[in-house]
Amino acid sequence: MSKLEKMKNSLLSSIEIDMQQIEEIKQQPQSQIDLMGGVKEWYRSTGCSNYYKEIVQAIKSAEYKYPDSDSVWEKAERIKDEIVREKLSYLSI
């Protein structure tokens, strides 16, 4: 298994959608929700910062030689965004 696959599997198993935050977003005025691109996009753009620990663990599990490098973090962020989008797509919001 490649390092990228290890990182993706780690993130896939550890990322959970925070339904409380989704509900808080839903309570906002519809004009604000529309401005942010909808509830899912609002969550993806703001709630995703809550996954710092998951990203650190995924990078460690992949055993990158330079885990603090920008390119490794960019890969992890990109994978995290994909997973969050995928998990949000299953929700009927």
C-alpha cells in the first residue's frame, strides 16, 4: 500500500461529520447559507479546520520521511476535503 493510500485510509476511518455544527449552520439566515454555497459547502469550508488531529495522525501512519513538509500537508488537506465532500454527499441537507 502506498503512503498516499495509507493516509487516505486513516483519514477515511477517522473523519466524522459534526452534526451539531451542521444544525448550527442550518439555523443561520437563508441568505447567509446561500452566500456560502449551501449548508454542505459552508461546513466544508469552515468545519474542516476541526480535523487537525486526524490529519496529523494520518501523516504519521503513512510514515512520510518529511512529515512537516508543505507538500505532505497539501496532500493530506486535499484528501481530507475529498473525504468530507464524499461523507457530506450522503447526508440529506
